[in-house]
Amino acid sequence: MGKLLFILISAGIILFGCNPVRELKKDEALKIINKELNYPRVYDYDIFCSDPEHAKSLLDTGLESNGMVTVQKTQKLKDIGKPLVQFTEKARLYLLPTPDKDKALDVQKVKIADEEVIDLSITQDDESKNTVWVEYTSVYKNITPFSVLMKRNLNEPVRHRVKFSLSANGWILQKPVL
């Protein structure tokens, strides 16, 4: 009888001592998303300063008339290979560090906006207790004058969906991100 009681107590400790399926909390999901997907992040754009098409788009979007850039509209033979686009002092606030390999190609990164997560919801996966789907909304803040180069409305929130799996080390974000 004593051995049976010992076995039952040991089995109970083993069964209840096992870590039950741990629920993913919103604040934990947000912390992981921010870390793994680099939120809040700077949304940037590459301007090819020697490309006539980029120069034309800067003219078409009104960035020259707004005083952000100057565009060389004609180029003499001796000027071939030199940048068509120059950034004004007014634009300096929005210029981002550009890698040396891009600088050699006359590429300049400009800030479009800051992107951050504002809301998320968690849905349990029907197939597995150790998998959840997280839908989150990101918004763009501090939108710069260079945002006119984008083909979409940055004032609208963007919905994203990612998958989390429970591992021995806790919840992990599955990649690739959908």
C-alpha cells in the first residue's frame, strides 16, 4: 500500500509538474515582434541620384519645388556620370546614413517615416496547442516630405500576420514572416 501511494504521488508530481501549454500574452508577443522584426523602425527609400528616371520622379512629385532637392535638368558632355540630384539644406534632416557601396553608385537613403506596432491580437491554431497566430497593426508616424515617392497611402494602418511556436525555451517567432 505504501509503495502504491508513493507511485501515485510520484506520478501526480510528474504529470502536474510538467509545464502545461503556456499561453502567449500580448505584451510578450509585442516584445518578441519588436525585437525580431526591428520595430519601431525607420521606413526608408533609396534615391539614385544619377538616374534620370529618379530625377524625373523627384520633379514630378514636387520635391524640387518644395526646396528639398535640386535637379539638373540638362547635362553637358563633361558632366556625364555626375549626380543629377543634389539635396538641399532643408532635406538634410531626412537623409540617412548610406553604405559606402551605395554611395559609390550615387545612392542616397532618405527617411520616409517611422513604423511602429500599435495593436495586436492572438488566435490559437486549431491544429496545435503549441502554435498561435498573431495579427498586428503597424502605423507610420513622423511622415516626411519624401513620402510622396511612395505608391501607397502611409496614413492607413497596415495589418500583418505572424506565427509563433512554443519551444522548450519559450515562444519563438516563425520565419519567414507572412
